Amino acid sequence: MYGWIWRHLPGNAWVRALISLVLALIVVYILFQYVFPWAEPLLPFNDVTVDNGMAAVR
């Protein structure tokens, strides 16, 4: 897949590397701004099943 993208980008190796970096940054931005906030309520990160444990020490 990455080879296909690399072959279809215009320019020499430096221009392709710059375009690849910009594309990667765009993907990361979209993930953090739209995908992760949408998926957060669906994930069980706040379902904690372990107590603090300090009450059992006494």
C-alpha cells in the first residue's frame, strides 16, 4: 500500500517525502479531532473494577 502511494505522488524523493509527511499529519489530525472523540463513549476506559485498596489495609 505504501509503495503504491509513493509511486503515485508527484515530484522527486524530497517532494514525495514532504507530501507523505503532510498526508500523515492530516491523518493524525482527523483521528484526534473526529474519530477518537466519536469512539471514546463506546470504549470501556471508565469502567474501573479495581478499588483503591487503601481501605483494606487498615
